[in-house]
Amino acid sequence: MKKIVKEENGLFSFRPAVIKNLINQLIAISRKKISPVLVVALLSVFMLSSCAVIRPGEVGVRQKLGRLSEEITTQGTVFFNPFTSKVVKTSIQTNNLELSLSLPSKEGLSITSQISILYRLDKDKVPSLIRNLGLSYQSIIANVFRSASADVCSKYFAKDMHTGQRSVIEKDIKNLMDTQLKERGFVIESADADFLTPDFAAPELHFASLGVLLALLKR
């Protein structure tokens, strides 16, 4: 049996050719005496192909003939013409992104770090985000995350990353990412950093500098 149903963006989509065939069968039903059960089944299939369910934590955007609408649906049922339209769905729930990075300090050390951010999509900017970036935007956030973390940490000494300054560094990373991504439709909720030991194998460091740094870290 040929597969007439495919799942797309979390909802069931029926191919136009199949729907046309169903309509032809409905016309034939009007001319013949066919079981009412079959009529109900065919009508149910047609109705299912014309609606999408937007669940809590999702938004849906109608796409007609390849053009995205600016109107979003946050929750409920959306009816559409399956011949010309579909509904694109995406999550607006908070997501966690965690990266293991080697970040530079102000004195030139490489600090092994575990940094994570909480982010979500701005629901009002979802149509623009899908239009400009598509739904595979995670790599873009990760690249901005790496760049912002390196830029901020390079302004602080290694000892600052293990003191009360850590919260300031986290706030600076969050604010810098928010500045770069807000207009694109992302909301950065928070940043958390766990700075581990410096990499003392960096060839550009002198032993005298290492001794000074170790003394500072022990304070």
C-alpha cells in the first residue's frame, strides 16, 4: 500500500494528489449507494489534512504558496487550505545550551571553562526569524556564545574568574549576547560559568609569570 500520509513539523500532512482522489471519491459517493462509514472516514481524512494543532509552548506560522504570514498562533487549532498552505511550528520554551571552551584571560592564559546559557525565542519575532535564519538556528547561537565568552573573559585576569567577579563576567556575557541576538528574535535569560584551572602549558608564558599567577590564585 502506498504511503499517503507524511509527518511534517509535528503534524500530519496529506499529499494534494491524495486529497484530489478523496474528493473524486466523494463525488462518486453521491452517485452511488456506499456505506455511510466510508463517507465519514473520507470526510475525517479530509478534515484532518486541513488543520494543525499548536500545543502549549509552541507557536505556529501559516505559510501560503511559500510566503510566511506575520500572524502567529500561540495555542489551539489552525485551519488552512492543504492545497496551497501549511503551518510551520516551532518551540518558544526556554532551552539550555552548554559549551566546553578554552577562554583567554587578560594575562594570556587559557582557562578551561564550562559555560551555559538559557535562551528562548521571542514569539513576536518568530516569522522574521524563520524567514531569515530558518529553524536550524542553534549553530548561530553557539557561535555568538563562543565569541561573546572569549571577548568578555579576555578583559579579566584569571584570578577574577575564581572570585566574586565571576558573577560580573556571567552578566557581561549575557548582556553582550543579548545585544547581538535580540534583534534577530532571541531572548537570553541568563548565563552561568564554571571556570576550571588555567592551562599552564601555553608556550608564550614565562616561568616568572607563572609564579606570580600561582601566588595570586592562592590568596
